[in-house]
Amino acid sequence: MIKNLRQLEGYTAVRFLREFESENWTGSGLDYLLAKIDRSGSVCRVSGSGHPRTARAIGNCGNVTVVEEMALSQEDKPRTHRTVRQIA
């Protein structure tokens, strides 16, 4: 609805706030949304935006295993653990 009113009728954030008083919208939130509609023509998330996935989230079990081996002392080799800086 907001997208259509913006593109077809040229609604501004102030006009949205005046005509839809019952909604709990903020001016800054509408400004952000309208700028996104103007920029891309959509309100969908752009692929590639956001925080990159971590090595653990990717599913690489090898990283988890390597860190576990570095971080923990071996039972038959006491005091072979690594510090956080050494692991990094």
C-alpha cells in the first residue's frame, strides 16, 4: 500500500503521517522506507547487504575442530592448550 501510494500518488512522509494517524509510524522510519522505495523500487532486502556470515555459521566443521584442538589441553599432554591470541 505504501509503495503504491508513493509511486502513483507521490505521497510524502508527512502526508502518510497525517492520513494514517492510527498507525504507529515514525517520521524517520517512513523517510527510510520511502528512500528505499525511491532508490530500488522495492522494499525487499538487497542481496549481499547485512553482516557477513561467520566461519562457524558456514558449516565448516574443520574450523570448529581445529579451534577445539588448539583451545583444550590433551589428556595425555598436559599444558598444551593455546591462548586466545595464539588461536586467533
